Amino acid sequence: MAITAKCTRKCPGGRECTCNGSIHHEHHICRTPGCACHTAAAYGLEIVTDAREAVYVPRLARLEDVDRDPTA
């Protein structure tokens, strides 16, 4: 029988994290599908539509593209 440590942290929605506590992790999730911890925003993603195709992209990557100097 495997013994696993229980994570003592809470997910962004305030529920108990269901991850293994013996493995370091920063993104805590629960078992409730409608919770905020399961949204794209919780993973740092946002939906972008390009040429009628919707895709999730990292939020910071899009902002970095805007901030880049096009002459560089």
C-alpha cells in the first residue's frame, strides 16, 4: 500500500488541494470542476481568437509581444 503525503495548502477557490504533498507544487487544485482553480486564468492563460480559431496562450507572452520594439 502506497503512502502519500497530503498537501496542506488550499486551491485559489479556498478548497483543500488534492495534490501529493511530498511533491513541491505551486498550482493547487481541488476536485470541484466548477472551482476557480480549474479555469484557464488559474493557469495564466487567456483565449485569443486569430483567423476564426480560438486558442489559449500564456497571458505574459501576449503582453511581451505588445511590448517588444518592432525595430529591434
